[in-house]
Amino acid sequence: MRRAVSNLTRFCGGSGFITPGRAPRTATVVMSVSRLSSTSSGRLDVSGIYPPIATPFNMDESIAFDKLTENMQKWNKIPFGGYVVQGSNGEYVYQTAEERIKVVEHVVKAAAPGKVILAGSGCESTRDTIEMTNRMADVGADGALVVTPSYYKGGMHNRALISHFTKVADDSKIPILLYSVPGNTGIDLDPEVIIVLSCHPNIIGLKDSGGDIAKLAHLVISTQSNDFQIMAGSAGFLLPAYLIGCVGGVCGAANMLGQELCDLEQLYKQGKLKEATNLQQRIVAPNACVTKRFGVPGLKVAMEWFGYYGGPVRSPLQPITSEQEEIMRTVFKLSGFIH
Amino acid sequence: MRRAVSNLTRFCGGSGFITPGRAPRTATVVMSVSRLSSTSSGRLDVSGIYPPIATPFNMDESIAFDKLTENMQKWNKIPFGGYVVQGSNGEYVYQTAEERIKVVEHVVKAAAPGKVILAGSGCESTRDTIEMTNRMADVGADGALVVTPSYYKGGMHNRALISHFTKVADDSKIPILLYSVPGNTGIDLDPEVIIVLSCHPNIIGLKDSGGDIAKLAHLVISTQSNDFQIMAGSAGFLLPAYLIGCVGGVCGAANMLGQELCDLEQLYKQGKLKEATNLQQRIVAPNACVTKRFGVPGLKVAMEWFGYYGGPVRSPLQPITSEQEEIMRTVFKLSGFIH
Amino acid sequence: MRRAVSNLTRFCGGSGFITPGRAPRTATVVMSVSRLSSTSSGRLDVSGIYPPIATPFNMDESIAFDKLTENMQKWNKIPFGGYVVQGSNGEYVYQTAEERIKVVEHVVKAAAPGKVILAGSGCESTRDTIEMTNRMADVGADGALVVTPSYYKGGMHNRALISHFTKVADDSKIPILLYSVPGNTGIDLDPEVIIVLSCHPNIIGLKDSGGDIAKLAHLVISTQSNDFQIMAGSAGFLLPAYLIGCVGGVCGAANMLGQELCDLEQLYKQGKLKEATNLQQRIVAPNACVTKRFGVPGLKVAMEWFGYYGGPVRSPLQPITSEQEEIMRTVFKLSGFIH
Amino acid sequence: MRRAVSNLTRFCGGSGFITPGRAPRTATVVMSVSRLSSTSSGRLDVSGIYPPIATPFNMDESIAFDKLTENMQKWNKIPFGGYVVQGSNGEYVYQTAEERIKVVEHVVKAAAPGKVILAGSGCESTRDTIEMTNRMADVGADGALVVTPSYYKGGMHNRALISHFTKVADDSKIPILLYSVPGNTGIDLDPEVIIVLSCHPNIIGLKDSGGDIAKLAHLVISTQSNDFQIMAGSAGFLLPAYLIGCVGGVCGAANMLGQELCDLEQLYKQGKLKEATNLQQRIVAPNACVTKRFGVPGLKVAMEWFGYYGGPVRSPLQPITSEQEEIMRTVFKLSGFIH
């Protein structure tokens, strides 16, 4: 098996981060594709804004690959760092294993050169997650976003989660980002677990959707010696996240406000804090609509307003009501994003 | 498509329980297999004690079908109403779609004549659930236990859940039981949803693992005109559940204390309340060990004590520690089930 | 200070249940008032049905002592074991320390001979709880119901709770019952804590409103050698609670359905299980209305229907809406308690 | 009754924010004490850093007023905006009504000129809260911090909370700040409620301890036309909070790291974002120790390290263990605040 990891001893004193019984890792780091940039320690660079792509469906709930292509042609013109495919906004839990792979493959092909493709490969079991991750790697994913397993809540203690992510990272052909989304899973990845796992040579970062900015700041500090990249999981706190040291954001709202979020990133980097703050403030309420308040059904409706294909959600998700759409429209108008 | 349902108008005044655009149901009820008993209104009778079978794995985590056969040969001698296969205790979330089907098929073949086979067919999406249910029906399942979808917690409101279960029941070849297990899913099926769904001709019952006996009593009363069968989801409140009108129990502890739970049922039915109470009281603490306290990893260890094959759990579940095993052993000793 | 406790060494091997630095307890048990019955080990007998009295207010929110007297005259004709005063249904958190004492004093005087008066004396701090308990004892309370402190949730770990209840019990002139009501406090008293505290000579019982019947059964077994009396905290599971060994119930619904609940108790004791079950089933839905669904505002409205004074709640509690009242009326009608 | 509010019609179109049956408010705004600064619309200016004072106790748990004086003499040398007294860090729930007043009175007298005194006056009932607020005003508090009532969780819906805060604000002699601390109360004040209440002329701000920075940003935008002042409830996200428009912070850590937090504020205001960020990052972990991780018991231990009197907590809070103290000491050392 190809190994995308190396230099174990550099991290955390080589603290035994190999599952017992495995051969020691001695392979040299080889960035999978030279077109992508890497961090100072040679890791895949995942900085920047990433839309977690909404999977487009036809009215019969089959995947609308043509619409996906059209959406990507528009997104490709925006200076995104890359794409997250098969994340929570992609309704990954409603797709079969085959569908998940196919959508990743499609996005890899449709993405503009230089875009990093992060694929959501998490399954409940460790073995399924490893297989899914490597199949997604085989069709071209650059990294994998691995959500916490969550069904047996009582059994998902820190020991189990550390074991799970370590095994997945050990056996994955591509680097791994941890993915904590307690609003969906009911599991909030503990800082201690994240810090331990940040020492693994093949675990390069974290997407945290919990929104606790103090937790993120704590993690930035505690993992900085490991070249660990932390990404905001929502546009609602993107600027504060940059401020405390996050490297980017995976933001549902980037499905339709991608240019604006990239602008926010640039304003921050240019030190134009006042303009950045103004933009951040305008984004908060619309972002809440397409995340916490109305979820993927809201997101898909808003995408239509901005010229993207939204289309239906898969059941059991339900379309938003016309009353909810009216609220959402008002919020977007008041924020000046639609007229 | 074969329809196992009928007589819609008898229930809830024929209150529109057909998904729009579908043909009205006029087919006659045909019990799928004559060997099984039916209720007064002609529904599949699911009364009695059901072990939710723990899926045996080999040390490499592959399914140990030979061990499953051995376990079933022992269980077949116990007067169970039938078996639940691919429930939470079966680690169904850790199995591929193909594995789930194969295990059901194996249990169908290994079950003694007259045992009702209830298969856990729930998936996150409605379409996957329907397909899984019918594939399980095709390999011989008599009924399906359909867990609440749970990933998008904000989207799983009553409207979405009613829609989901209605669609599944509409298209399922076999009768459906609702399955609410908030400890795992974070979704506690609302009484109003259950009462509405109890009117569907192809939804014949409920397994509730929440343990709120007042909720169960309320549901028994509120659904009694619909011939709706409610099953306790744990041995911890089996006798109280019988008392308030439940028809049986799906009890993890039946994997190793099956005869004792069938005894408890008989004592209750014979009006020997004092003996039944004594037995119920002895069962509470051991039952807690193999459910809330130590989960499936605890259950599998305890099974070994009683001559069944337990074996390993699939990762990310972790084996219990030796200290936890010691606690569990003490509890079973104090209750007089082991020496 | 008078000590109502004794015989420490009889319990739990005299396991150090005296706060360090205190004098050993050698006083003899003296039942505070001979009119009350005691258990086999000489403890205050709290078996039976207890209404947790709703505190009546005038329209200006002052306490309507005259209405309290009138209500008690009616309740005194019902074979209650006694009264709980200043419990959650008594809106105790909305009353000043002085008011809490006065209401207890009033109820003591208005109660028929032989009724046990249990006073809710819990405060957030240990010192306030001790003072309140003893002041309530001074005005005639026979026992105290002490709710879990709950403000600093992170700090209310088992060690803190054991320390709190031990200190209160050490210094209380009257016996103590633990009171766990997680729906209000967010703190669910752990079985381990309860079992440890059941060894204290001045802690004689528990009121548990959580509704987890398996937990109650576990506690009944685990504390039976300590003559520990467990009371159901709701009419919704009163019969199952009796069945698994509880000695009575503190039931909000007893404010208006007191005779019916005493009937249920009698039917159970006479072995008329079928009739008891029927009555239990009728009570579930109305009980839910005056507890979980509509709370004290619902309770006070329902009391009016049965000839008791309900009156307003104290702000910030709000009266139920007319729509909610209509729902409640329908539920009570369907259950046959009103016409 | 003196009214500290005015100009109702300026806010929210005079949208009926007077409790029915009350006289219209026409009094002119008079800042209670001229020594304090006011905002552009004439409201009490609460910007800046505020330590929520830990109440010092003697070993017998009585209040150590002399130690309070000593602590304040040190705090008075730090450029705080003022003091919060009787907040969650002040263990207000463990003090009698009389004690709460006395501590406020003591702080008013011991505070350096120009410091704003915000007193925590929240009680469970509306009437008690009004009385407490006005008694605290009478002894010199400039504003009141009113925590959400929380006991009857089911009853504390938006309608109830709006009614409660409106009545308190209507009848309070001093301006009110809303106080949301879901970690303690289990009640997270809804943005909609806050926005409605921000229109009340006597409700001038909010302290939010929830830590959801996107929520705070949303509130800043939504209430800006009402001259509503939002304060971060923790030092863990102070800089991000300033960034998105908060006016200050009520930070437990200011009890011992007051100068550092004031430095952070200055660095932010001077546009020295890099230095501010560095300082913020150093503060996160120590702050977590004295808040979420070890609470008030941890806070009081850490105060001792910095020359303040910490002393014991009141029971049922327990002192931290020596192991926890060691962890805390390590965290403070690693952050460079102690050696």
C-alpha cells in the first residue's frame, strides 16, 4: 500500500502512533499530485475557503450529475482553496456507497486545476471508513474528511475515538482531517482527543462545526507544533476563526456566497479589518438560514436565487415551507445579498 | 408488488394514509407464511420475547456464520416469540448492506419453525430503507423493525418522520414496526407521531427503548383501536410493560437470559405476580450491565458465561476493560445468575 | 440540637457516615410525633399517596391562605398518606424563605390528624438547606424533601452531592428524603449516590420524578436492607412503581384526582390488578397534561374543574392559553374524569 | 417610583413596551450618578472589562468582608470599566437575600470613583427579582445583571421570558442587562427574545456566556439601532467578541488576570491585532481552567497565586483536588502567567 505519510519521529516524539503489530513507517512523503501546494512541513495545504458541495438531485431523487457539472463550472471561477464533497451538506448519509464514490469521482474531474478535493469518507465502522477512504483516494480525492462515528453514544468514549481515527489514518492512502459536527452526531470531539490525534503523521487537520471559538483557539495553540490545520465549520464565525489562527473554512454558505467569503478572507489577510468585520456581520444571518435554521433544504432554495441548481432534497428531509422561504428571503434582502 | 396490507378503511377512518399519487389499497390481507399466528384483526402477531441477536464476529471482524448457527441452536430451544436480527445489539450500523441481508437470510434458515423473524432494515434515507426492507423480505423476514433516521436532527421533525415511515410502510412487502431508541439516535419518537402512524395498515407496532413507562401506557391506550402492538425495548422494565399492556419485549438480555425472560412472561400471564416481581427485580441490574452501562461489548462478554459465542465487537466499539468485566461479574453473581 | 436519628451502626456497617469532626450519634430514635406510624426499623413511614400541594395565590400573586385551608378541607377527606408542601408543584422557587415557612406552618395546622407532612426544604447552598429544614421542622414538618442543588452543573458531581445530603441529614432535626427531578434541575441523581446515601440513618427515602422504572427497580433492590422508602414522582407510572416495590407516590395529579389515585393504590393492594391497570391507563394522559405538557399552570386550571381553588401562577410562569385549555379539557373528557 | 428610563418612542417605534395598565413613561433620562459616562443615546456606558467578583468566604463560610476590601484595593488599580458583583462567579445562589444586598453595598463603597457597579439581581420569580433589583439600586448599584429564571424549564418559553424581563425592566430603578448563562441554567436566551427586549428603554445590554460567536455577531447587527451593548461572558473569546462588535467583557479570569485583559482590550483598540491575538491565545487555556473545567473552586485557587484572597467555596461546591490543582498550575505555567 502506498503511504502518503512520513517523518513520524518528527511528530510528538514518535510516541507510538502506530497500531500495534504494524510495520514501522519509513516511506518518504510524496505529495500525491504536484499541482497542489504543501505546508512548511510538507503536508497537503488545505487553507482557504471550501464549499461543502450540496449534492444535486433530480425530482426522482436520482443524482443530477449534469447539474453538478454546471454548478462546478460556476464555482471554478471563484478562488476557493478547493472543494469538500460528501460532507453533511452533501447529504452523504442518504447515498449508497457506490453513489458516494461516483460523486467524488465526478467532482475530481470537474474541478479546476489546483483545487484540493477533500472527500467525506466517514462511516460508522472503522473497516468501512478505511475502505471508503481508499476508494475515494483511488478516484482522485486529495484528502479525506472523517466524521466521528456516533451511533453507540455510550461507546464512543475518547479511547474508542482515538483508536478509530488512528486506525483509519494508519491505513489511509491520503491524509485525514477530523470532522466534529455535534449538531448532527451528538458527539463533540474532545480537545484532548484532537490534540493526541494531531500527533499522527497522517492526520493533518480538523473541521469543527461546533462554533466554540475558545475551543478552536485552544486547539490552534495546542497543536501548532504539529503543523495541524484547523478549519472553521461555518461562515458564521469565519473572521473570528481566522483571527485566532484557523487556516480556512468549510462553509455551507459558500455554495452560494463563495465570492463574498473569499473576499472576506482577502480583506482579513490585507489587514482591512473594518471591511472584513462589516462583511462578516452581513453574512451571519443568511448563513444561519442555510445551516442551523433551515438546513440543507434551506441551502438548496437559496442556491437557486444565486443561479445555482439547488433542486430537491432526499427524503426523509423535507422541503422548507413557503413561510420559511419568505423568512429566508427577507433575511437575505436585509443583508443586501439579494434585492 | 405484493401487498401485505389491507382494509385501510377499517383504520382511522381511511384517513388519507396513502401517499398522494398512489393507487388505493384494496388487496386482501395474506399472512406471508401460514406457520405464523396472527392477531384478531389478521395482523402478524409479534407478541412474546425476542432476543435482538448479537452478530458474532471472528477475530478479524468477519461475520462468524458458524457461531451464529450454534447460538441459534441453543436459542431455538427457548420459547421465544421470534428473533430480531440486525437491531442495535446486532451492530447493524457496522455492517454493509450485503452483510445485513446475509445475516437475515442466515437467521431465517436457522430459526425453528414458527418463530417470527423481525429484521432491522432502517437506513438514513427513505429510499435505502425501502430497498433494504424489501430485500430482507425477499430472504424471508416476516416483519421489519425500522429505526428513526437521525442524522439531520433539526430536520427530523414530526412531519418528516411521519412522511418517512408512511412511505416505507406504503412500499414495504412486509409489515413494519417503528423503532425508537433515543439513547443511540438522539431522536425520541413523539407519541403524536406514533399515534398517527398506528393508523397505517402496514405499521403494526412499536419497539420503544426509551424506558418511559408512562409514555408506553399512554400509547397502549391511544392505539388500542388500531390493533397496534407495543414491545418493551429492554428487560429492565419488562414486567411493568406487560402490566400496562405491552405484548412482549425485545430484550438484549434475552441473548443470555432468554429462558428467564420467558419465565417472567409466563409468571405474569399465570397471575403469579409476586414471583414475576422477584424475577424482574433480579434481572434489572444484570440487564443494565449489558445495555446502558457496558453496551454490546458487555453483552458479548456475558454471553460467553452462559455458553453462547460472544466474540469481539467491530471497531470503533472497544472491548470492555478487565475492571468493567469484574464489576459485571459481581452484578451477575449477586443476582444469582452465575456462581 | 435534638437528633431524630440513631442506631448508625445498624446501617451499612457504620461506614463513617458522620461528617468528620462531629460527635458520634448516640441518641435514641424518638418518632417526633406518636400519631404517625413507623416502619419496621422505626423510621417515619411515608408510604401512600401524597399530593404535592399547589400553593394558591390571589390575583395579586400574594398567598391565598384561606383558599389553601379550603382545599385542605377537601383533601383531608381523602385517605392520603400525607402532604408534600413546597415541592415543585408548590412553586417553592418563587417564594421567599419566610413564605416557604409560613405555608408549611399553615399546612401542618390544617392537616387532618395522622397525615405525614413532608416539606420541600431544598436550597442551593448546604447551609441554607439546613436552616430551612430545621425551621420547617420547628413549625411541624415531619420530614423534609430535599431537592438536588443544581446551579453549578459542572460542580454537582457525585462527591459534591453526597457531601451535601450527608451534611443536611447530619444536621437536620427531621428525617430526609432525597428528591431528584431532572426535568427541572438538569441533575439526575445517580443510583450510586442514592445507594450510598441510603445508608445514612437520617435519610429515609427518595422521590424520583425521572420516570425510569428500571432505575427505580434497581434502587428498590439495592437499598432494601436499609429500610429505604422509594416514592414514584408522578401518577404516570404509579402502578408499575408499586409493582416493583415503591411504597407510594408524590403525584401532582393528586391535587385533583386524589381519591382515584388512592383507589388505584387499594386495587393494587387487594390484588385487583386488572382494575388497577384500567385505572392507571385512564390516568396517564390527564396526568401528562398537569405535569410535562402544561406544568403548574395546567395543574391549577384542572384543579378548578374538580372544585378546588387553582388560581394564578406566579410570574414568570404564564397561564396556559385557551387553546391549551381546550386540549386539556378534551383529554380529561376522553379519560372520563370530567363530562 | 423613580424611573431611570425615557424616550420610549425613540426605540422600536414605541411598540407597546409598557406592561398593560401602567402609566406611560414620560420622565426624562437622568443618569443616576454624573460620575459615570454614558453612550451616545444617553444610556449608562458599560463598555470595558469587568471582573465578576468572587465572593470571599472565611473558613466557616461566612463572608470575609475584610478580604473583599483588600481584593478591591488591588483591583481598583486596574483600568476596569467596573465591577460585576453577585454574578455566577460570586456564588450568588449560595447567599441569602440579605447577604446579596450587603455584598453589593460593600463593593459600591470600596470601588474607585468612576467604576460602574453592575449587580446580579436575578431571582426565580419576577416579584423577587424586582425587589432585589431595587434594593441593590438603593445601596448604589448602577445597573443590574438579570439572569434568566430557569427552574420550570418547560415553562420558560419565549413568551414567559419576554414577560419576565419586561416587567423587571418596567419596575427597575436602574437599567438592566440580560444575562444568559446556559451552562448553569440550561436556558439559552433566544436571539429573537433578545432582539425584542433590546427595544425596551430600560434594557441596555446583554451578557452572554454561551460562547457562540456567530450568535453574538447576529445580535450586534440586529440590535445596533437600539444602542444595545453586548458583553462577552468569558475571556476565552474576548478578542473575537470585540472584533464582531461587543463593547466589553465580563470575564471570570479578570479576578486574577485583570491587567492582562485590559491590555488585550487596548491592543485591540490600537489596532495591534497580532499582539492582541498572541495574548488572547495565551489566555484561552488558563481561562478554561477557572471557568468550564474547574469552576469557582478553580478560580479561587488561582486567585491566591496572584496575590488575591481566594479562600473556600460554599458547600455544596467542593474544593478542587490536589491533582486538579497540579493540572491548573501546569496550564498557567505553560501560558507564562506564573513561574
